[in-house]
Amino acid sequence: MNCTKTAQSTLKNASFLIKVIRYCVYYDTMLLGAHVSTAGGVHYAPENGVNLGCTAIQIFAKNQRQWTAKPLSPEEVKLYLDNLAKTDIKSVVSHDSYLINMASPDAAMRSKSTAAFVDEIERAKLLKLDGIVFHPGSHMGEGDAKGIATISKSLDEAIEKSGGKKGPMLLIETTAGQGTNLGSRFEHIRDIIASVKEPSRFGVCVDTCHLFGAGYSLADSESYKSSFAEFDKIIGLDRIKCFHINDSKQPLSSHKDRHDNIGSGLIGNDAFKMLMNDPRFENVPKILETPGGDEAYMKDLKLLRSFVKK
Ligand SMILES: [Zn+2]
Ligand SMILES: [Zn+2]
């Protein structure tokens, strides 16, 4: 009898210990952070991330509101890589320029966009980034199917011009579906990946605010389960290589893209609690793009960390 009790208590202690170790390991290796500033040069990004306590960051590899930018100098690249090596930041992605529309039916716009995307890839290669998050683009009234065919063609060209099979992951971001924006339905993303010549180069960045705007709720356990089940069925969860963790100022299915701070918006904390503890996404970088600057980021990051179950 005593022996059984001792064995039971040893087992209980062991499982508790395993839980503690798993929590510590996860907490230490959790890839969590924010989109950080590169004002003054890309080499400032690692320090900006460290000041917020990030283990993952997103940057703009060039000014996101201008078509052209001077190339990254070898000195700047070295400084960035040296600075990054001194930190605990384990994952860095860039976000492409807001001007790019590789789905445009206008030939000049499409070619300008594709060239700008090639430049984004070249910069990401120099900085040894894990991926480039990009919006699929807008079909401008041509319809989903035509838009998807155009963007796939542009992506093939961009990959060919930037060295083919090898290079940073190209992460298609889920969008809220404003105007004629593609990427608000999982089917759009599936069809883009199915149409490109190098599907292995592609992953998905799931933006929680955009997902909500597009009509995929995560707000309660039932919708959380069904939204990800649908994603899995249509695209496959293994394609998710990045999360943008944002609450939303706009309601479900609004097709509007207005980020809010964690717990302040209409998605609510339950979604983020589930996401922070979902073992399927344990090793996927989670990056904030919430408003309010560094102080608000720190508050949001603290809240997200507090959601991780001990
Ligand atoms: Zn984005
Ligand atoms: Zn985003």
C-alpha cells in the first residue's frame, strides 16, 4: 500500500517537474516580439528589439513608403549582423513596402512592383532574414482568379531574378480584404501557392486582426478551433511561419484593417491566451504590430507573456 502511494507521488512529482521544465524551455525559447524601428539604419533594429525584450522582430528593410532606397552598404550589413549576434533575438523577418502591388493589371505598376520585390529579396538575403512578409496585392477590379494568376506570375519572375530556389521564405500575409485586396480567403493563399513554380519558398504569416476582419473569428474556443481547422484543411498549418499578434478595432467580417492593443480590441484576450498556449504554434514567431509606440509594445508583450500557462 505504502509502496503504491510512494510510486504514485513520485510519478506526480515527475510529471510536475516535466511541466515546469517544459514551461521554462518554452518561456526561454518563445519567439515573441514586435515590429521595431530601423530609423537611422537597419543596424539599430537589434538594439531596439532588445530594449523591448524581444526574441523575434520584424523590420522594414527599406523605407516602406518609397519605391527606391539606396542599397545596403557592406558596413551597414556587417554592423547589423554583429549587433544581432549579441542579442537573444532568434528570428527576424521583414515586411515589404506598402506600395508594391504584384497583382496589378497595369503592366507598368506590376513590373515596378516586381522589381521592388526583387530588391526586398536581395536585402533580406544580405541581412540573412528568415522571411519576407508580404501582402498578395489588389486585383483592382479584375476579379480574384485573374489577380491570383497575375501575382503568381510576378512571384515567379521575382524568384527567377533573385537566384531561384534558394532564399528567404516568402510569407503571404492574410489580409482583411479591404477593397480588392487578395488574401482574405484561405482559398486565395492556397491558389497562389498552388500556382507558383517554387511552392517550397512560400509560407504564411497569419495576422490575427486581418483574420478577424476577413471573418475568421478566434474569439472563443469554438471559433478558434474551427478557423484553424479550416486553415489546416485548405492550406495546411505547417505553412504558418509567422504570426502578427494584433487585436482589432473593427468588428468581425468588417473587411477593415485597424490594429488595436492586446485586450483593448474586439477580438479579446481569450484568443491570445489560446494562441500563446497552442503547442502547434510553439516555435512560430509571434510579432506585435500594435499601436502606441514602445511603451504600449512593452505592455502588450508583458500581457502576452502572462498568458503562458505555468
Ligand atoms: Zn502586413
Ligand atoms: Zn500584419
